[in-house]
Amino acid sequence: MTSPFGCFACSGADHWEPACPELLAPPAKDHKEHMARIDKYVEWCNGNLPLPGRITLHQKQKLIEAENSKWRKATERKSA
């Protein structure tokens, strides 16, 4: 689903959800990068930026679910 105002996944105004760089990013290279992405989503939600929260709690949950899914699939491939 797309918004006339931008991405419903990350609230980015320069793209639509099907082209969301957060959702389309390749799996993290290591656990540190994986956790950095999750920390970024928490900061975006909590408003630890100059602006109030960039994303909603629901968006944060969906972004973290997507990141965890990519991480799980990547680690399963490595261990297989």
C-alpha cells in the first residue's frame, strides 16, 4: 500500500513503500549491523532526532519484523 505523502513503511517522503530502501536493504552482514538497524528504528520512533518521532509504533514493529526476518533467513542460509 502506498501513501500520497510517501512511504507507509518508514515515512520517507522521497519514495513509495514498494521502493522502500529499509525494506529492500540486503540482509545485515553481521550481528552488529543488524542491531544498528533495529536501534535506528527505535530512535525514529522515540523521537531521538531533531524532529518528533519519524515513524509510529506500528511502523517500528513492522520494520523490526522485516529486519528480523531477513536476519533469520540469512543466518539459516549460512548455517545450512
